[in-house]
Amino acid sequence: MLGLVVAKVSGKSFPDFLQDRIFSPLKMDRTLAFVKGKNAIANRAFGHSRINSEWTETDQSSTSATLGDGGIYSNIADLAKWNAALANHTLLSAVEMQPALTPFKISSASQIVLPDDATDAMKNNASVAYGFGWFLDPYRNHRRMWHYGDTQGFHTYIVRFFDDDLTVIVLCNRTDVSPETLALKVADLFLQSKTNN
């Protein structure tokens, strides 16, 4: 729905809008909104899923490749550029970024129905605050914003500790790896060293 709204308001296709407004200005040269049969990425990673005790190359399912909530192909170097633009307010001003940092809280845990693939952070919080595109809840008394992505053969996780100037991005192309666990291990090392200094 978001992709359709952006296309309607901007008069451009969603991939063209992203290219013109985000990817090109930030020099994210290895990032695109993937449209099967229209564009491709050289040397891209493919997902791998264990099927019948064997690893099989898998790719995005047609339902998870919907532009607007997915279908963005990128790499760590380009995502670091995007993260820096968010942190330095070169992509969005501080005022424009505020809705992403303003949580909408669900008043009762009984109202929450979590998906089967919910992350540990979601399961461990009776109420998960969500901003404009980000989960917002503290981790070890540090403010954080985070999100995850899952599709056939891929798991991703990004966590930003905006008061601590720390962002951890983990991209996995195997279904047996937990990017959330890896990211929080890195965060623990950084936050603990900061506390000890």
C-alpha cells in the first residue's frame, strides 16, 4: 500500500522514487528496488534454506517481494551510508524524523497477536512500542530503534542506539542464523565497554 501511495503522490514508480530521492543522493550505488525482469544486481547473495536435511538455494517469495514493505536489495556499505544520513539528518530533518521516534503503545498485552516469526525482542516485551517504521523499546537501559526482515533464505536485523552513536546491521543468507542474536551480542560488547570507561 505504501508503495502505491508514494507512486500516486509522486507521479513516479516506487523504484524510481527511491532511486531519485534516496539511493542516488546518498550514492548508494549497489542498492535498488528489485523488479524481476527489469533490473538485476551483479554478484548478489542468494538465500539458503535447509530442506529435507540439505541446503537449497532459495530467493524471495513472490509475496515477500512486494515493493513498499520489501524488495530492496542492498549491502552493508550502502546501508552504512543510509544510516549516516539518518543520524546526520541529511536524508530527513530532525523534525521529519520525529514520527519514527514517537512510539504508539498498545495498552494491553492481551491485544497483541505476534506472528510465528516474531523476534525474541518482540516476544519478551508485553507491549512493544512502534514508531513510524521502527520498533522502539529500551535495551539494557539504552534507548533503541530496531527492525527485522525475513524472507525465503534471508534474515536481517538492524538496531540503532541513537544516544550511543551505535548501529548494528546484520544480513544473513541462511535460515539457521539469528541476526537479532548476533546484533545484540555486538551491542553488548560496545555498550559494556562504554559503561566500563
